[in-house]
Amino acid sequence: MADGEAGAYREFKALSEAADRKFARARDLPLYGGGDHHSRKAFKAYTRLWRLQQERRRELVAGGLRRWEIGEVASRIGQLYYARYLRTAEPRSLVGAYVFYEAIYSRGYFGAAAGAEGGGSGRHQALLIRYKELRFIARFLVVAMLMRRAEAVDHLAGRLRALVEETKAAYPKTNFKEWKQVLQELGRFLKADGAYKGSRSLRYDNLFDSYPSNLVSIARFHSKRVLKLKEAVLTSYRRSEVKFTELTLDTYRMLQCLEWEPTGSYQIAAKELTENGTVSDQSGPSGLIDIQLSTEISDGSLPSNPQKAIIYHPTVSHLLAVLATICEELSQDSILLIYISASGCAEQNMASQKYASSSSSHATAASSFSIDKPNSHNSPDNHLWLGPRGSGGPNNLYPEDLIPFTRYPLFLVIDSENSHAFKAIHNAEKGEPAALLLSPRISSAMPGVESTGHGSQFTYFLTAPMQAFCQLAGITSDIDTDTYANAENILFSALEEYEGILCTSVGLNNVWGQVVPDPFLRRLILRFIFCRAVLFYFHPEDHEQHLPTCLPSLPDSVSPTAEAIKTPILLLAENLVVSNRFRFRDSRHNKK
């Protein structure tokens, strides 16, 4: 080995170790409340490292550089892009992650190395590289899901399953229980997410989600105070919830629901993923990924997305710390959306994931910790449960815990069988009246139809109302394409009409009036109106348990009993041939 070649590889290893240290600091920082400084330093370090392996590839390979080491560098860059996306909500950063991951996969950086085992230490090294490859594909899957690359997701899911089986066969003494669980979670997640293959993106699409006929009505609110959604905190904590890695189905849906659908130049062309994850030329330079690609991509036709802090299974203290940090940085014209999907009782007391009334055993568990909340007394249904099995009172999230944050404008979405407890926030605010959307106490489903595998029903209605309606009515995924498209057109017209009614209502409370101009929050309100009306006619005799609630109240003109609200739902049910599953009382044909 020539001195130049050995020196080049030593330089690469030194830069790699320095970059890894910066990466670790950036990775360990929370994805909210700053931290961009460490992220930029890590990006700079890996940019330098990437250019070195591009410019001096021959020397580095001769000096001992292996393909998996290049893959590791590219994977770290992809992770940094993805972390930037989570921190800033910039779609171009998500694209950057996808580009790097796709290049790693198609060029087989990890696969070729893991295949060359040898014996002894070589076999152990090959196993470590295989673990790197498994983790890489899992990360790639998450990015592909968020990019809505259905074909890539299907291919990667198949590759992950095959790779786990190959590795189990090659290393029979190694415990793969964790990866077996990952595959089970992936299967449940993809089944729930792909229940209605023909459905469109959950993101805000100007083509489908904006209604030009109502622009004048919306504009009237701009003469008053207008709040913009710039920050959101999204979290869920449920027993046996549908999830993949640390992304739960509920937060995955809400995350997308609070973003713009890409319309500009950064819609990159999907590349074909090869069957074995490699390309024919394994000896080429393989360093042609442009690290500047995503910084050159923009979609100037759209505003920026709200920033979102996605918190996986937080403790109560951690959630409150995140809220405090974000509120400190909230601008005067901003409103903070807090979305929490959680159970109302401890895991050991839950018979199932379905919403249910509180039992006496719940009361016993809650009373043990009544000292923690003297104002709550012994009520078993006055909190949300954020904690692992067997934990106690410190994991109870009470409405009183959120009241201090009402010094700032808040838009709260609570999805739980105990959501009604958070009515206590209304009229108890410390400065700014809060807007609340609260789920039903009991979820609804056709007899014999399993509903929990679709995620929380209220969240489903807020993020994918067409699919939620089909799931509620017991419609399977094998629905005729034309019928489904016609149903979506009916829903489109219904929401347009609801928006017009809402924005011209004289009695609209100012709490709603100051957020109606924001497209994301307006869409949530319209879908809430739709959800409430659909459930009203699905359960016309038990409204208190089965209907969602909003505070302050919305005008009567958008109540479920209003003819303009009811008629589109009847049309939708007739189009999908499920009218018999609802109780519309008087048919529209019999109206006087």
C-alpha cells in the first residue's frame, strides 16, 4: 500500500470519527426549541467527508475503504436530512433523505459487505453490518411512507422481511425477537394505512381542500385578529397502538394533515428499486449523490409548513416541558396546536383498545393517587394516561396541567375516552380562550366490524374523513373506483358548503373566527362538523357518549340537525349503498 493511499484512508477515518461525534450531539438533541447549530456542524462535517470520498475514491479504496463505510456516511446524511425535516417541516429535507436512502439501497452499499462473511471476526463483522442494513431499511421505510411512495414501501417491506429471514437462517444462535416484532408492527401499520388504496394524500392539497367560492367569506375575518398555525405538538400513548418504529399511526396521520401537498419542482421522479437492492456495477464510483440537491429544491408556490414536535410515548413531565419550551418561542400572531391521543386509564386496567365507560377497577386505581390532584378527588375519568404498565399517578395528565399554557392561544385536539374531562379548561383559561375539539367517549362501528386496527376513529375522521366514513359503515377496501371517486366528490361539495355556512354565520364565536382563516385549522373544524353529523345519524339515540364535542360551541347553522349538514351525508350514504346503516329519520324525499 502506497503512503498516499494509506494517508488518504487515515484522513477519511479521522474525519469520520469527528463527524460521528458531531452527529451524536445533533441526534441526542430534541427536535424542538433550537439545536440547529449542532445539526449544521454535523452537516458540514459529513459534507467534507463525502467530498473526500468522491474526489479521492481510488486512493481510499486502495487504502482499505469498504463499501459499507460509504453507505454509513450516506446513511448518516440521510438521517440528518430527516431530522431537519422533523425540526423544520421543510419538505425538501424529506426529499433529501429519500434521495440518499434510495441511492444507498439501489447501489447495495450494505448488502455486498454483509454477504462477504469469512470466518471468526469476519462473520461477526458481517452480522454487525447486517444490523446496520436492517436499521437502514427501517428508516428508509418511514421516509418512503411519508413521501407516499407506495411501490417503494411495498418493495422495502418485502425486502425487510426477506432480510430478517435470511439473517435468522445464517445466524441461528442470534436472537431476532426484536426484528420479529418490528415486522409484526410493520404489517399492522401497512394494513391500516393502505386500507383504501385509491385514497389521496392526507396533506392539504389546494386542488381539493380549498374552495374559491368561499374566499370572500373567509376574507371578512382578516379585519379582526387572525392567528396562524405555526407550531404543533403531536403525541399518542395507547396500549397496543398501531405503530412502526417510533411513529404511531395517529401521529403519522396528523403529521401529514398539517402539511401542504407538494406541487412544485421537488416532486422527484421515483426510481426503480432492484429486486436484490443492488445495481449491476458494484465497482463504480458510487459517490455521485449530490449533497446539495435538497437545498436547491423549492416549492415557492406554497407557504411553509407548521413546525411539529412529534413526541413518542412521553411522560407527563416531558410533555409539559416540551409545551413550555415551545410556548416561550411562540410569536404573537401564532397559535399552538396540541394533539394528544391517549387512553384514559392505566394499561393493566384496560380490557381493550376500544373506547369504553370507566369501570370500578379504574376508580380504585385513580383513588390511590388522589393526593396528587386535590381538586380532582377520586374521579376515575378525569385524566389521560401517559405511562407504561404498572405506573401510577405521576403519569396522569389532568386538564389542570394544561391550563397554565392558556396564557397563549391554544387549539387542543384530545382523542380519548376521557376527553370530556378537558371541558374543564373552557372558561378557566389564564389569558387566551382555548379552542377545543374533543373526541366521543365511545367509538362507533358496525356490529362485527373490528375498528381498532385503523387507529383512533376521531383522528381518522379529522385526517382522512372519506376513509373514516367507509370504515365506520363497514365498507371494505374492494370498493368500485368510480363509486369511491363519486363519493369523494360528494364529500368535497359537502365541505365546501359547510365552509360557506360556517364563515357566514352571525353567531360564530371569536375563538373560532380568529383561526378560520388558517387553512389547516379551518379544515380540521370542517371535518369535525362532518364527523359529528355522521356519528349523530349513526347513533341518533345516545348522543352524549358517541358524539364529539367542541368548545366554544359552533353555531346552530352547522349542527347535525341542520338540513344543509344532513343532506350531503344522506347523499354519501346512498352513493355507497349504506343508507340502511344510518338513521336519517325522515328521508329527504319525504320532506315537505
